[in-house]
Amino acid sequence: MADHRILLLGPPGAGKGTQATRLTAEYDLDHITTGDALRQNKEMETEYGTPGEYMDAGELVPDPVVNEIVVAALEDADGFVLDGYPRNLDQAEFLSEETDLDHVVFLDVPEDVLVERLTGRRVCDDCGATYHVEFDRPEEAGVCDECGGELVQREDDTEDTVRERLRVYRENTEPVVEHYREEGTLVEVSGEGAPDDVFERLRDVIEG
Ligand code: ADP
Ligand code: AMP
């Protein structure tokens, strides 16, 4: 089976991580996510300070730090789902020099739904699995179905920081979506409805 190189675009809370997990399992791909990589290195000292200083404020981590993560991940991957990158036009330019893409998919979700999804998100402190207090509950409250780890709220999933992340998205990342739209490669998929339904839409795009 041919490897797929998939870019998942969409605002914070669109369901990129949720769908990337399913896609990587279905098509045996690597999940490249700058958000998770940065969370694992929140306290790492760089010449720009630590990633955590930017993340907890809802701002973008400086490009050189993020680009380095992506280069290393792409080196190890044949097929992949890229999630959370590129987030501005300079990153998109950088990415185009590093790899070709087979599918560029935009997950479209209205802003009021995003806020609800993000403020109710819970993640496993051990394995990173994602849940929602209303839309995707674990079997036992506060406990991960996958590994039994503790479910916690991300520090940047509070309402104020969510609003700032959405502002940063509109300012920096919407132009990236527009760039792929103008290039003619963007496929737009509704990210509303049950995760299974969204996944079927993505499968249609990838196998289409
Ligand atoms: P992103 O990676 O785009 O920021 P996530 O995949 O982490 O988004 O999803 C954000 C939150 O919304 C999580 O709590 C997740 O469980 C929930 N979620 C994801 N997809 C859906 C969906 N189709 N319907 C309802 N809630 C969803
Ligand atoms: P995410 O897990 O994708 O919601 O990302 C969480 C946070 O990590 C963002 O709010 C940024 O602070 C940082 N981050 C993740 N990906 C990038 C990126 N491509 N460029 C800059 N910062 C990023």
C-alpha cells in the first residue's frame, strides 16, 4: 500500500489530534504533532526561552524551535499525518522545501463549537489520549481507558487562553489555509458531527 503524506489543518479544537490518531492506526502512518513534541519539552532551554512560556500564554513557539522538531520527525517517517504545523506562512514555506504532501485537508468547525470542545478537553497525563467531559467520556471519570493514567486539563485549555489561541489562529494560521486554497490543493471537510462520521469523510478524501 502506498504511504500517505497527509497534512491536517484546522483551528485549535477542530479534532486534528483525534482524527490523526485514527488515521495513523488505519493507514499505518507516523503521527507528527508539534504540540505533543513541545509539551514533552516545555522546560527545554532555548535561545528564545522555554517553549512552555509561549504555550501557556497561547502564543506560537518561535519558528526555529518548531522547524527543528519537524525536520527530525520527517527524517524518520515514510507516511505521516502532520498535525499542528505549519501554523504561519514562514513555516508553510519551510515545509514545502522539506517534503511533498499527498493530501492537504482542512477540518472546518465553527468557533462556538471550538470553545466548547477545548474547555471540556481532558488528556491522559501518561499516554496523551484525548477525551471530552461531555462528548467523549472515559468509562471511569478521570481515568484513561487506554492505560489507567490520570486525566488532566491542559494548562492552555482555560477559556481566556483558548480565546487567545483562536485569535493567534486567525492572525497567523488562516493565511496558511488560504495559501493551500489558492494553490488548489486544499480539500475542505466538515469537522462537525460524531468523530466516526468525520473519520469516514477523511477516508473518502484519502481513498477518493
Ligand atoms: P485539535 O487537535 O484539533 O486541537 P482534538 O482532537 O484534541 O483537537 O479535539 C478537541 C476536543 O474535542 C477533545 O476533547 C476531543 O475529545 C473533542 N472532539 C474531537 N472531535 C470531536 C467531534 N467530532 N465531536 C465532538 N467532540 C470532539
Ligand atoms: P496544539 O497541541 O497543536 O494545540 O499546540 C499547543 C501549543 O503549542 C500552541 O498553542 C503553541 O504554543 C505551540 N505550538 C504547537 N505547534 C506549533 C507550531 N507549529 N508553531 C508554533 N507553536 C506551536
